[in-house]
Amino acid sequence: MNQPSAPAVWRNMTQAELDAAYDQAAYAANRVQVLSRYASESDAVRGRFGSPTRYAYGEGPNEALDVYGDGGSGAPINIFIHGGAWRSGRAADYAFPAALFVDAGARFVVPDFDWVQDRNGDLLPIADQIRRAIAWTWLNAAQFGGDRDSLYLSAHSSGAHMGCVALASDWTAAGLPEDAIKGALLCSGMYDLEPVSLSARSAYVTFTEASVAALSPMRHLDRIRTPLIVAHGGLETPEFQRQSQDFAAAMSERGRPSRTLYGEGYNHFEILETLASPDGLLGRAALEQMELV
């Protein structure tokens, strides 16, 4: 006798399929190896440039950021928001793209922020931390030789989600101009939290109707006016690919300045490594966006 098929919980996906579609390990067998490369290459960057200058952007234990690059003044700034499924990752392990920007005459800024388990499953305080880190960078750029009028954002995975949430902010409330961020490169992000809230990620994130609405950039498209590059890899999970494609299409439909990048042959973790090279898919795009080539 045939077993009844499992019901669909999101579009045509069963619970098991949806869970896998938001689990990068299910689609990237080399995840541990690539993350290890992030850390070792970050060590190599510090070996070349020395330890970053670290500044507090708030009073919390994780509210600090690393700045790479020194000497002179008026340097463009790229602030990078790292991923980690909202529950892992430290700024120290995401220094590896710094050489790309420092060699081009820019400053590279990597904030730390809380993990969702530090906040009892609530993502909203983390979104606030990232907004404050960006605002601090703009307001204090002169301290580290940066040009606040040439501030750009790059971000990956859950960091791209949070970075995009920040792009929808009212920066004037923090004393910044509306166009404080001149451009953003968002790689492999999530822009609609509804399906995510139905996945296994709900085991450690407390999704509510209000938080899903507030933290879904797809519901706040009219607030996002920053020129964007939206990128994803061809070997990412089907949902991560769809999220990027749908978001980019929605921005384009509204006439927002944006372009898309498709990394054929790259999984979710491998594509970020291309940000470290001027010839890499993301590195070349970031330098072009910042007009450093």
C-alpha cells in the first residue's frame, strides 16, 4: 500500500524539503573546509597588515568593529556584514577580503554583533546593532581616515539579510543623510522571512508576525534606494537562489538602480571567497561599484 505523500508547507515543498532549502550544509559538503579557509586567510591578512584598529560602536560586549587600512585621509569605506545563520561568526574570521580594499586605497570595516541565541531568539536587537554600527562608521569616519561620503556596504548570507534591512532604515533619524550608503553588494541573502519562519530555523529564531514583517526587505522595497548588486551562486539551495532572484526582479520592476551577478559553479560559501580577489566575481564588482578600478 502506498504511503500518503507529505503535505506541502511552502509552495510545493514538504517540511523536509523546506528545511533542507534553508540548511546550507545540505547543499555544500565542503562547508567546514571553506569556513576554515576564511579563518586562515583572515590570519594571513593580519600577518600582512597587522591587527585592525578596533572601535566600540555601543556599550554591549559584542558592539565593536574592526577597521583595516591606515595612513592618510579621505579613503573610501566598505563595511562588511558577515553571515552565520544569525547564530555564529566573528569579525576576526571575515578579514580575508580586507586586502582587496586596502590595496585599492579603501578602508575595510567589519562589525561584530550579537548572535540570535544571545537575544533569546529575537532578531530585532541584532538589526538595531547593525544599523548602529553603520551609523557609527559614517559619523566617525574621520577617526580612521575614511571618507564618510564614500561609504559602501557588502554583505553575505544572513549578513546580506541584515544589511538589506539596514538599507530600508530612516538614516535621518540617526543624523545621517538619506543616501549615507552609496552602494551595496548583497550576496546570497534572504529577503522574505515568511518561508524561513516555516523552516527548521524556527527552532532557534523566535519568528513573530511583527518581526517577519519588520525584517522582510521584500515588504519594504520602496524604502530601499541604494544602488544594489544582488549576487548568488549557482550551487546554492533552491530557496536562496529564488530569494535573490525574486528580490532583484522586484527592485528592477520599481526602477531601482540594481544589477545581478550569478556565480556559476559556486556554492553558498565558495562565492564569498571571490570577494577577496580583484579578478573574482564579487571582488571585481565591489571595486567597480566603488569606482576603484
